[in-house]
Amino acid sequence: MFYEDLSRYEYTSDGDTFPDPDPNSLRFVCFQPPYERLNVGWLSGDEPWTSGPAPVGFTNNLLSIIEAQAINLMMGIHPCDFCAIPFDDLHPWYVPRPDNHHASWGTGEIRVPGPSGTAFAAPRLIGHYVVDHGYLPPRAFVDAVLAFDPDAHRAARHPWIPFPWIPDDVEAQWIE
């Protein structure tokens, strides 16, 4: 699914759903975001994208955010358009391919606080694009990733969510 970098997010209109990162929990929050979401890293093999060396610290920070967040998880997985060799049926989708450092299939998204009421919305597959294909996101996103620590920036009412802008009136829900 391709969206131009820094375009308005339109992948889903259902709002943002943040699950509890604890794998033993069935708790989550879902809300219409009070921030504007901008796309980053929704790449396609049919569209051009920028490549280049990432600034020092960017890749590690990005991978930390991906590890901490799994927003808007969907019922399927998305394969990388740039990896030419298909998986066989026995290869787990979450295991990196030979010669890759990050899994080349993904599900879900991340949110990174940006300037003035803006959050960047990226697929979790962005880690693979950066690490294994040399994708260089826009400078505004790079700066936001370098400034964001998901362990330090959490919502006051929902401290288990690694994102600071969860509205105070949002109630946690549980999958039954």
C-alpha cells in the first residue's frame, strides 16, 4: 500500500487503536486522534523513494519505537515489495530473510509525535525498509524519531501505552 511521504494519513478512518504491549494482556484503547497523522514509509515497488545513510542514532531509535509500539494491528501481513525472493511456506513471516537484519513482512503501525499536533504514521515494516533497503525518510520524521523515547513519553492516564497523546477521556477496553 503506497502513500506519499508526509501526505495525510488515510489508511483507515477507524481511529487509532493502541494495544497493551504486554503479550499476556488483552487491554487496549481506541479513539479518533486529536492530532493530524502524516504518512511516512508506506513504500511500493512501483513508486520512487529516497535512499541514503541514516543519521547516527536514527536506526536504533526507530527500531526501539517499533519494538515498543504495535498500533492498528490488522488481520493480515504485508510483504516487502523490494525483496525479490518469495518465502517458502515453512519460513515464519516474523523471522528475517537470510542476509536481512529485520523481518520483511509486517503488520501494524507506529506513531511518532511530530511538531505542533502532528503525529507521523508509519507501517512497522519501515524498520526493514531502513535497515535492509536503505530507505531514508523525510528529515522531519528523522528529527521526530531522534527526539522521541517511547519509554519516557507515555500518556499520564494510560502509562502502559508508549505514546504521549492519548486523550484523557479515553477508557481502556478489554477483548472478551
